[in-house]
Amino acid sequence: MADTETTVQAQELDGELAATAREELGDERILEMLRTMVLLRRFEHHAGRAYQRRKIQGFCHLYSGQEAVAVGSLSAATMEDYIVSHYREHGHALARGMEPKAVMAELFGKVTGCAGGKGGSMHLYDVERRFMGGWGIVGGQIALGNGMAFAAKYREEEAVCIAYLGDGAVHQGIVHETLNMAQVWGLPLIAIVENNEYAMGTALERVSAVTDLEKKALAYDMAAETVDGQDVFAVYDAVKRARDRAVAGEGPTWMDIHTYRYYGHSMTDPATYRTREEVDEVKDLKDPIVRLSNWMIAEGMATQEEVDAIDDEMEELVKECVAFADESDQPDPSALTADVYVEWNADID
Amino acid sequence: MREIAFRDALNEALAEEMERDPDVFLMGEEVAEYNGAYKVSKGLLDQFGPRRVIDTPIVELGFAGLGVGAALAGLKPVIEMMTFNFAILALDQVVNHAAKARYMSNGQLSCPIVIRGAGGAGGSLAAQHSQSLEAHYAHVPGLKVMMPATPKDAKGMLKTAIRDPDPVIFIESEVLYGYKGEVPEEEYLIPMGKGEIKREGGDCTVITWSRMVHTVMDAAEELKNSDGVDVEVLDLRTLRPLDKDLIRESVKKTNRVVVVEEAWPWASVGASVADFVARDLFDWLDAPVGRVNQRDVPMPYAFNLEPLSLPSVERVAEAVKKACYL
């Protein structure tokens, strides 16, 4: 059942980028990256199952297949950096180091959740880690990210804002308003398009006059690149360079990171707009976890047994998260009217 | 006491708060080099420089969102909307983001932003530039809404809005920018959520705010002279939260209420105020709650038609007389 055991024919990682990353990060960090990617995969597997048992309700968007984007990009960030994301953000939250139990409990709508059960799957927060939220209006979060980048520059912090958006968000007016201002003012914004080819059920080429999304930055004279989002080191390398530029005052970067989601858009989406063969081909050839673990085994950094052990360990950890979430209490009814305002000198009704 | 114009009172509030708190910055269309479309930000670029007084491209949604994000990161943005007609474009960032951040994050985030600018009719500006849209904001939990009527209130309320830890929508009547009134030299604040009795009277309470305070004051004077009716003029100043105690106090004295607002009648702030009065103070009322509004049509351009649409001294006087069974 472990996804890490599937195939021998997966594409190799970019060897040069991997070697550079190994020098910069060291073997221990890279092992940790693998562990995090496996955690994300197991977490979503169990989130999906809990949804089917109605332990999780509402909208739930799973991240599986895209692990290298979250883990690669956040490996290049510091804890001073602001992170802001969309509603497919379980992976970003976990890769930022948020407590998996608190994330699962939030999905379960429990008081022990990272937003006390008031946010749910789409609205995870950990402001201490500068994880500034999952937001649910397509494209809206990039404007918030621009404001956070503005704040970092205003206060002369050595920090950037990494803002995630999907390929579906690229056409929203807010994205273009934001990119223009970020470039005019040289804000330290790294806009990461997680291009998983489908905006809900709509394939990119059906709705985009330009399918090479890197080109969107041309109109703003902005640094941009296209990145293999199934190669964790390619993502790490691109974001690290963008971050270096941003903190040096050289402005924002736009990234079209090519990735793929294994599940449907949300838990209620049977994904009839794509073929089973298409999904299987990505899983066989481009799975980001298999590609990383294959490389680590080839490099002698880990054995297959060790990789399997990580999978087992994360499976156990996530099961504990599910049990924790299941056993936790729902929020007290008094939470209903709490935190609408910081200060409010009137009754609610 | 010295008299200064409404716009200059706002200008003083901005300058004082920017001086006091380095996290306060002003952003919007034409706020810097042009000195503001209505000159509210006159001289601020010279005083505080381009880092803190920032001209934007014409992207209301974009710079509102930037402001919301900056507020979530701990800054205190003052975002100027040239007029609130254009702020409609920014509603997503205001309603879906600013108003939700604190609640969805279980109190981890605060959004201390002020979104301010001109609202209401300005005189022959036609349908797209003459709207009173405060109900859009007052409807939304998570937002606070302030609308001053005098230079003194404008200054003290804006300073309070800037210091408030929550998102504040601050709407300035376009026709009041040149209006002069007494403003103290020394520093003062007008509290959030507190109205003021602008004129005391025992016969009928007229609840109103912003520009209409002046129309109602004129009507009160006329009613005193023509019919000997003593109108109490209650200026809400803050529309959310509502100063219910002040309303209760006044209505228990007068037993008659008219709600006057510049906005349209249906689903408006005035409708909610009337609803509150009718339910909370039913036993104290001697007459149905009266209402005066802009006519329920888009604003026409023609010079003779616009005054027919807006609440007038005559229509207010008529409503008060009806409430007093005169």
C-alpha cells in the first residue's frame, strides 16, 4: 500500500540541483524533507478516509501529489518569512512545521484544532510560525501576501512573503493588480503558482489564452520561471534564488510550478474530466516522493528498508492524529461569539 | 474656539496619528503627490515622505487587499478610497478577508485597518458617484462603521478608528469636506460606538448620522419656529456597534422617533435602527417609527431631480409632524 514502493521507472531528479541542495542542506535536512513529504501523503490519505466517515465535513481539498512544492519551497524559507496560502493548504501547514495533531483536529472541527475548530480544512493558521492562513476565495490570498511583503519591507525585515495560488487563480483580476504593485514597489513577494493543470474540473488550456503561465509576468517585467514541481530540489533551488533576490531588494518573483493532484478537486469530485491513465502515468513517472527516495537510495543516503520504515512511522503518527482529533472536544458553545472583534463594546444581538 | 474645515480636521487626525505611531501609513489613489482628490491628505507626503504616503494605481481591490495583508502583519494601514462607490470593487478583501481574519484564526490574527473616503451624494454626480453604501458594511460582523457629521467628530473619530484593533470603515460625506466647525486645539478622541445628542428636545427623537445631521438640525429649527415642536437630534456617529443606550435614553424621554438617512430605504441601516426601536422600545412609543430616506431610485443627474430624491428639510419636518400627530 505504500506509495513509495510503486515503481522503478520514475524519472530521476535533476542530479545537479540535487547535488547542490545536498551540499547546502546536508543529509539530515534532506531526510527530514522526505519524512515531511511522506507525512503529507499519509495525512491526506487519512483525511480522505475520515471525510468518508463524515468525521470531516464541508469542503476538503487534498494535497497529495503536490508534496514537493510545499516541502521544497518552505525548505528555502526562514521562520521570519510570511506564508499565506489557498484552501488546498494542509501540505503547506504541515511543511511549515505545524503540529499535525492540531491540523487534523481542525479538520475535525475540534477545540484542539489550530483555529479552535472555527476555521476548518480551508482556514488553518499558526501565526507564531507566520503561517498566515489558508484562505478560501480564489486569488484573494495573493493580495494579503503582497501586504505582508509590504510590511516586511516597511519594517526593513530580512523576510519575504511566499504566497501560494493555483492555476485557476491566475486569471483573477486581483492577481494582476497585485503583481503590478509588487513590481512597481519592489516588494519581497514570491508568488508560487501550483499549476496542477486543472482549476476544479477545467483544464488550463480550455480557459487560458496563454498556457505558459510564466509569461504572465512579462506584462509586469517581473522575474519569473517555470519549475518542475515534482522535483523537490528544483522547487527548493528556485525559491531559494527568488528569496535571495527579494531580500536583496531586487523585488518579487512569479513561479509557474508544474505539479499534479492525485485526488479530485475536493472530496466530492469524482474527477471525470481526466482519465485514470493520465493519473496513473503521473504517479508512475513523476511521483515526488518516489523520485526523492529513489535518488536518496541511489546516493546511499538511505536504504529501501529505511524509506519503508519512514512510511510506517508516518502512518502510525497520522493514525495518532486521527485518534487525537476524534477524541478531542468540540468547541464550547461560547466560542460562537468569541473573536469577532478584538474590542467590542456592545452586545452581539 | 478655532473653526476649521471637515477635510482639515481629517488631515490633522491623519498627521497626528502618523506622528504618534510609525506603523500608520496612508495609501490610495492620488493621496501623495496630488495631495488627495479631496485634499484630505494635503501636505502629508511632504511631512512623512513616500514610504508612508503612497500613491497607488487604480486598483481598489488590489490596494485594499495589500492593506489588509499589511494589517494582518501588524501595520496600521489607512486605505483611502477616492469614493465608496469605487470601494465596491474592494468588497471581497473587506468582507471575505478583513472581516473574517480574526474569527477564522480563532483570535490569532487582528486586522487593524481603516478604509476611509468620500460617500454619499456630492451634487450632480449622477447615479454611479452618489451612493450611500454604509449598509453594505454595517451588515457584516467583523467590521465597524463610523460616519462623522462635524469637523470635531471627524477628527476625534478618525483618530479612534486608526487606533482601533479591528477593521473600521470610515465614510465621509462628500458635501461636508468644506464644512467648517469648531475643533479643539488640544488632543481628544471620540469613542467608538458612542452617539451624541446634537440638539436636545423633548417632543420627538430624530436618529440620523453624517450629512443628514445638518438637514435634521435645520428641520428642527424650522419645527421649533413653525409648530413649537422640540426635536431631539441624535447623531449615531458609529453605525456598528450601535449606541443602543443613547437611543433608549432619548426615546424614553420623547416617545416618538423618526429615522433619517441619506441612503435608500430598503434593507438599510435606518431600517435596522427602526427595527431595534420598534422591538426594544415598543412600550415607550406613542407613534409608529417614522423614516425619511433617499427615494428608492438611482441618483439622477438633472439639477432639479437630485434634490427631489434626497431627504429634505421639508420631508424631515413632515415626518416629525406625522410622528407628533400634528
